[in-house]
Amino acid sequence: MKKMRILVTGAAGFLGSHLTDVLLADGHTVIGVDNLATGRLANLEHLQGEPHFSLLERDICQPFEPGQVDAIYNMASPASPAEYMRLGVETLRVGAYGVFNTLDIARRYRALYLHASTSECYGDPEVHPQAESYWGHVNPVGPRSVYDEAKRFAEATVMAYHRYRGVNTRLVRIFNTYGPRLQPNDGRVISNFLMQALRGEDLTIYGDGSQTRSFCYVTDLIDGIVRLAASDEHQPVNIGNPVEWTIADCAREVLAVTGSKSKLRSLTLPVDDPARRRPDITRARTMLGWEPKVQLREGLSLCIPYFTRAVQESVDTQQSAG
């Protein structure tokens, strides 16, 4: 692939920062954009002094001019329930205005445009596993709708720019992903369990723990995204790990990896929490030659150093505040 000048929105976020690392390692120049609503500068600290990287601190909901770019990876959006429920209106805005603005940049410069969509487009699915042909089962007015419908609207916008404006687009539907740089307090399953286990606290399970998720390690996810960008596929493609875990079994796996003696504690199940979630990755396998390599126990082990530091930093912060 030729060396390109690439715009990455949400570059200071969990996935955006990992994607930026891979693009730089491949020899590209990256212009990151982030308003730091949920992204963290700490995720990019290691790039200080990197001549092929620059960061623009701005909100993509406002028009901006990055200059000539060859590709845009739109990763900008609050992504965890804790974040998008706190920033509900902002989540809808970035899924609408942010997508329009960045698609206009792609059209202006004839740039490739890859949009990070989500398995949440399937809602609480009535079809299992979820293939890209499934239209979803989403509550449009529930508490999760600010994220679900922002992403569904964004997909419609991306496809409209492809059909009517000739933009070269890609759509990746991302399933649950974990790894270093996840915000320790963002409320997602893996970060919650690891932080609680390492602190010796009870692991909180919502409902009876029988609901399922499929957990993809971040390096596998980014590999799938890069492969999709290099393909000619304009329709949505699922990227996720098809191995299905109950939440309770995931919690037990975290206890085994950390050696924690913590117990499991049940809390009330949130409204519209999906009962099952598992990607059908047939299209990714056949079109991209992609499938995940890192399974859950290995991935959790790779996370422990990062989350151990996060626990210590939270202790230090509490002690200095006290």
C-alpha cells in the first residue's frame, strides 16, 4: 500500500490510539483529531516527538480543514454505556454532524472513508449469531438509543455518500473489544471485572450472568479494520470474535487469570441490555482473510499490566486527595 496522509478521528480514544500506532508503523502520516470528551492524551503520550503524527484538539461536529488527506478513519464517538448515557446529545451529534463533516472532507479530497460502526446496530437481536444481513431489533427511544440510533443513522449517511456522492466508503461493525487503554472506569465488562478483581472487590454481574458477549482483543480488531480499508467492500462487515461467553463465565475467567479471591455479586439488569451477542464473521473470513487469533484467557493476561497500573494510580490519587 502506498504511504498516505491519513486522518483519524477519535485518535485519543481506545481504538483510535491503537489504530494510529498501526498506521504509523506501516509508514503513513497520521493527523489525529479528538475533542477529548472521552479520549485521553495519555493514550498518545508515547507519540510525543513522532514526526509523522500530529493531533488537532477539536470537535468534528464543527467544520474543519485538515488539508489534503488520502484516507479518513472515523473512530469518533463515546462508546461505553457509561459514556454515551452521560453524553447522550453529544453522541447523537457526532453520529450526525461529525459524520457529515468528515464525509465532506473525504469527498473534497477523494479520500477513502472508513466508518467505525457497532454491533449495537443489531440491538437486542432476535437472530443469532448476527450476520450483516440482519436489520436489527433496536428500541429507538430507550436509554441506549442515543448510541444505537446515532450509529444506525451514521451507516445510512455513509451509504448515501457512497451512492449519491461517489465517496469510496467502508463500514465496520465492531463487536465487544478489549485491551490496554480501555478507560478503567468506563463500565464495560472486561474493564469492570479486571479492576474489581485486582482491587479484591466483588465482581458485579448484571442479572443472572447468563447473557452472552463475544470478546475481541484489540490487535485482532485493528487488523480487521486495516484489512477492510484495503479491500473494495462497501457493505458493512462484522469484525469480532465469534467465541461466545456468558458474562458469568467471563467473570470466572478473569478470576482465574488474576488469581483473585473475589466473589460474584448480582445487580439489576439494565434496560434493553442485549441477551445474546455473537458475530457471524463469514464475510470477514471470505472477503478479508481475517479471523481473530487472540483468545480470551491470553488477551486478559495481556491486559493485566495496564490494569494493575490503573489500580495503583487510583490508589495514589485517593491518597493524595486524602
